Amino acid sequence: MVVSGKKAPGPRGNWLVGDMESYLADRIRWLRTTRKEYGDIVRLAPGTMVVHDPELAHEILARTNDTYLLETRQLAGRRQRAAAQARLDRWMAMRHGMWQGFAGHLTETHLARQMAQAGPLLDRHAGDDRDLVDRCRATTGRLIVDFCVGGDPAYSTLAEEAAVRADLLFTSAQAALVQQETRHRFLRRPLASAAAKANAELLRFLGDLIAARRTRHHAGPPRDLLDALLQESRPDDTEVIVSVLRMAMFASHGVPGAALAWIVLRLASDPRVREAVRVEAAACPAGGLGLDRLPLTTAFVRETLRMHPPQWLLTRTAMRRTTIGGYRIRPGQEVLISPYLMHRDERFWPRAERFEPERWHGAPTPLRRHTYLPFGSGPRICPGSRLALAHLTLLTARLAADHVIRAPHIDDVDVTCDGLLLPAGVRGGWSEAAT
Ligand code: HEM
């Protein structure tokens, strides 16, 4: 059924920008209250709808690349949408290259290397005098860089440098995004310029690293993503390899760090659960942390991602005319889907506001399918989900087993969600427990 020409229900707001002002003042609150008042499809502004229904949300995500684009900004015009569509094939090809890299034994090889390294890595980032999110991002960022380029011990210093450069790119790009510098070309855009410079430097650095690694041909099973890509490539493929590595290092940089920050806060705030995780992890030797032997820790990580999904809001832009739940959508219109709201919806999750890792034991937990979306879904689903879960489980086990955590109680922490869902301005961290 198509509700011809009818607008989705929602607050009246302003004729030009709808209810955007109230939304921007407190996004999560706005989404919660309007869902209660108007239902599972809410109009936020002319051309922007929010979809809370799991089946419809799943359908939208599944139709990404075909009916919807993942890109959001600057897609109002037909020309911009056509350009985004043209970039898509190249992006999906790179994504495929990265996906190939994740397959096979590469993830296992990397994890075997990191089992014993997770403890020392945490110790290198120990302390409690720094922003918790920065500390966590540096920790998870180092693991990702190991996965991408850390397999050859002869280049371990360069892998360190790659981690620093990836962080610089992430922080400058994030600042440019959050501050929303003007897009007028004639005005200065210092944050965007800094991000562009960091990007160019990372690309150059990766090009040099690839050239160096090519001189030491490795014929055995790939030790990292770079080995895997080099073994599949021709000498003139350098630009593609650089793009894939940059994509993996950039897309995976901030999000796992945000997840780890929420894990630290959860460990600090729930002594009962923390003790259970500690006992489970302590039973596994540091060098041989088999992830299959950590069901409780895995459940802890899954539950943290349920309550605090870093990618708390997914956005899609319609490329063509379509309908959602009977409402017409025109090209250029935006659709928002919130994993955060979905994960805390009592209709799908009993005691949704309570942190209960036990809900992940045994039978599948949500009452309805398509209601757990920390990694998205459809053709643009996160390609790093398995690796990310493994990293977070490993770090959680080591944090609980051998570290003292210093962080405020999670109930006292403010949340920011301008980009990722993050604890706002929290200082904290961990130190090695005295034995
Ligand atoms: C806790 C950790 C992580 C979370 C919660 C997460 C979440 C997500 C989500 C929700 C998306 C889809 C966004 C959308 O549909 O709009 C995504 C995309 C992506 N993720 Fe992750 N991610 C994590 C870790 C990683 C890691 C470790 C990697 C790679 C090593 C990675 C690489 C990517 C890439 C390349 C994309 C873009 C895919 C595309 O646009 O086609 N992520 N991630």
C-alpha cells in the first residue's frame, strides 16, 4: 500500500528545517520521545525520516548501493548523487579486497600473535590521567595496525609510526566533521586542511612501506593484510593496496576505541560481572587466551555493544523514488536508523535498560530479528566485525584479569553523540594489578 503524497507523522516544526533545532539540541531524547508519540516512522524535517521498525530498517540497509547510498552530505543534487554512484564501484572493489584479506587464516595468525601481546599493549597505555577515549583508541588502533601491516618484525618501527599517523588522520578528520567547517571554497578551512594533509602523509607513508616490503618477498602464508594483498597483486597495483590499507586503518580507528571505552566503564561500574569475567579470564593462560574459552567475556562485549553501539545512528540517502512503510521517498531524501534506540527498545529486549550479559547465553536473545545492529547490516555491513569482537574480547579478558581500572561510575558519565556515541570528557584508564 502506498500512502500517496502523505507525509510521515512527526512534529510540525519549522516549514524549512522541520524539527531539526529540537533534534540537534538533544538527539537521543528527541528520537525517544517522538517514537513514543508518532510511532515507528517519524518525519524529522522536510526530506528526512527516522525509521524504528526493525523489518523496515533491515530492508533499507539491505537495499543500500541499489536504492540508497550510504553517503549523506552533498547528495541533494542529481549530479552529486551520480558522482557518488560512480565512486561506489571502486569502493566496493576495495572492500572486496579487504574482505579477501580477512578470510582464511590471516585473522587467526594475527590473533595468535596478539594473544601474548594484549597484556603488554595495555601496560603501554596504562595510567588514568588522560582522556579515556583517546587512551582506548590508541590501544585498539595499535591492534588494527598490527593486523594491517604488523606481520613483518623487520618493520615493527614502521608499524608503530603507521599507528600514530592513522590516529592523526582520524582525530583531524573527526574534528573537521564535528565542527562542520563551511564548504565555501573561498573561506579558510583549517581543520579540513589538516585532515587532508594527514591523509596525504598517511598515503605517502603507506606507499613507502609497500615499496620496502616488496623488496623482502614473503612466500609463506600471509602474516598481515599487506602480505595478503601483495601476494594477490601486480607491481602496478600499489595505489589500490594503499587505498585498501588506508580504508581498513581509517574505518576501524575510532569505533573500536569507543567500544573499548564503554567496556572500561562497564567493568568499573559492575563489580559482580567484572569478577565473573576476571575468573573466566584468569583460568586461561595469558599467551593462550582461546576466545572459545571465554563465553562470558564474549557475552560481556556483546552486551556492551548493545547498550553503547558506537555507530549509534546510520544514515542513508535515497537514490531513486521508493517507499518506506507506505510513505513515498524521493531521490535525495534521507533516512535515519538508530541501533541505539533499537537496542534499548523494550518491545525487542526484555529489561532493555539493564546491563545483563547473561542474556547472551544460550538461546538467541532479542525477541525480534534484525534488532541487534552494532555492525550494521546489508551490503555495507562492517567487514571488520569478527576481528573487532576478537580484539575487544581479548582486551576485556586481560583488563579484568590483571589490571586495576580507574574510571567513574557509568551512571555519572555524560554521553556525546555528535558523531560516534562516546563518554564525554572522561579521564580514566587502568594500571597493572600488583601480584
Ligand atoms: C567495535 C568495533 C566496530 C564497530 C562497532 C563497527 C561498526 C561498523 C558499522 C555499524 C558500520 C556500517 C556503517 C553503516 O552501515 O552506515 C561499519 C563499517 C565499516 N567498518 Fe566497522 N566497526 C568496528 C570495527 C571495525 C574494524 C576492526 C574494521 C577493520 C579492520 C572495520 C572496518 C569497517 C569498514 C571498512 C567499514 C565501511 C564499510 C563500507 O562502507 O562498505 N570496522 N562498521
